[in-house]
Amino acid sequence: MIRILNMSTEVNIAIVCITENGKNLALKIQTLIKDSHVHIVSNKQNKLQLENESKNIFLVKEKLSVLTEKLFKDYQYILFIMATGIVVRVIAPYIVSKFSDPAIMVTDEKGENVISLLSGHMGGANEMTKRISELINANPVITTATDVNKKSALDMIAKELDAHIDDFRDNVKDVNAMLVNNQDVGIYIDGKYDVDTRGFKVLANLENTDSIAKIVVITNKNDFFRDYIDKYKDSCINQKQLEEKIIKVIPKDIVIGIGCRRNTDSDLLKESLDDLLKRYNIHIKSIKEIGSIDIKHDEKAIIDLAENLSVPFKTVSTNEISKVDYLFEKSEFVKKNVGVYCVSEPVAYILSKGNLIIEKHKYKGITISVGRVSK
């Protein structure tokens, strides 16, 4: 049974080949991975031809090095069908960081092995290597230490949760090294987050953790200890000592619904949101996106807020809101002005797929509601 890998619109993959056998394998893989692009490098040595042109299959006359530079900018994944040595040399000038480089995979022209070469974790090369290997019945070659030792990795947890970690590079390096070397690394999950905990010491609470050098805490709280101490009132912990060893992982799972008067002051909107976040102990880095009704698409205060938070500003149509606004407190004034009975609550409700966690809070001409996206 042939399985076709359906890529999302956010995922794009280039398949590059330089030999006739490589071309045949590339075209085979292209039939199995929807929307993948094949780049066939043709030169005086190989004299490759293309019988059937397609919008997703390109015959390239330029040098492989020139093509590679373009692919680095345009694709999230690149699969080279050729010798690993060639690939190492051709990608070397364009490598910058595992946080920005595309995932690089290499396979031989017979498709016997698929190698995860670059950006294995953050870029997704390891995962894609496994998926392509399954499609063509190849041997996946993955050499990252955590994967080889069948353990989780802090950068993978962050990626799965779309999370923020302070001092990301250093903390990931330290934690992953400790996991590989079989040192105790605690993990405390504050909320319903489904993560790979292999290699971690899963903690039900933070008592008796003196022997643990590092503790990963997954939470969207700003002051984690404020709610933790309320939850475990009889807990005997030394907060200062714990803070020194805790690495906070902050999932971006909070969505903000906003309603406001036209020409609302940007500082006032930011101050209002800050007040709400402080009141409910929500970390500002946990905000995934903010939203409002579509007629507010050009509202400067909301646009400024989104830019300040470095998050998307999404608008929800009046028609969508009208389907759910009956669930919330109605305002005839709002209905008269924008066509629906309320804005912030239905927007947060829609963006969170029905998981509204904080009802409407009113400020000066502003309403703010909060939803949480399941992770």
C-alpha cells in the first residue's frame, strides 16, 4: 500500500538530484509527498532531460551551489539525492544557525538510507527523515545524542509547545547534555501539556528536589510560585534555591480577544492588558495571538499591541461572531455600532476553539477576554 504524505501549507520541501538514478528516485518521492518540488540539476556531465514538465518539477541549468543558496531561502526542508560529501561542501557557505537553517536530509540514489544532516531538532530534519524513510522503505540515519539514547530533548519540548525559554541556547545545551549523560533533570508540568518526558524525572511537586541540579517547569504563569504555593499550602520548599535551578518553559497557548472604541490610545490598551495579565498571573510570553472583529482590522492601538508583543493580530468576521455571541452578555449599544452583541468574548472563544478561560473585563472603552489553546 502506497501512502502519500500530505504536507501542510506551512511546510515546503525541495528534492534535489544530479544523476539519472537520482532523478528517478526524486520523481518517485515527489508522487508520495504532495506539493513537494523536484529540482533536477542538468549540466554537460550528466545531460539530464525532463520529459514531462510540471509546475512542481524544474530542470535547473545553474550550478548546484547557486541553486542551494536559493533553496536555503525558499524551503523549510531540502532533500539531496547524492553523496553526503557533496552536500556538506555545497551547504557549508550558507549555514547560519539551527534556529534558522532549513532541515537538510541526504539519501543515496538507490534510496537505501535517509540521513538527517542539519537542523535535526528545531528544523525538523529528524522527524522528516523518519517520515520519508517510511515512504520509500529506507533506513533512517539519525545521530543526535538524545534520539540515539531514546530520550526527550528540551528544544523538542519547546518546539512541540511553541514555547519561550529564556537563554534558550545555553539552557537547551545544558539540559540535553545532562539527559544524555544520565544526570537527573526534573520536569514539573503545571497544567495539561502533552510532552515527551523520556529521560526526565517527572515531579508531582517540588519537594525533596535538593539532589536535582536542573528542573524544567512547563507553565504559562508569570509568577509560577504564587499559584504553586496556593496549590500546595503545606509544601516545604526553599523558593530561592529552587528559582536558581528552574528553567521555565512558557507555552504560547493564550489568545486575547479585544473590543475597543475607535481610536483607542495605544498605551491605554497595553496598560489594560498588563493589568489583566497581572491579575490572573499570566505570562506575557504565553500570548499566541490577539484578535478582534474584522471592522477593527485597521485599529492602530491593536496593531501597535500586536507589534509590541510580536504576535499575529487576527480578525474574526461579523458573521462568525454572530453565530456565537448569544452565549455571552449582550450589549445593544455594541450591536448597533458593529453588528454583533459583543466582541472580546466571542473572539477569544473562536480563536481558542471554544476554550474561554477569562470572561470579559471592562476598562476605559476597552473589553478584554482570554482563551487558551490546547497543546
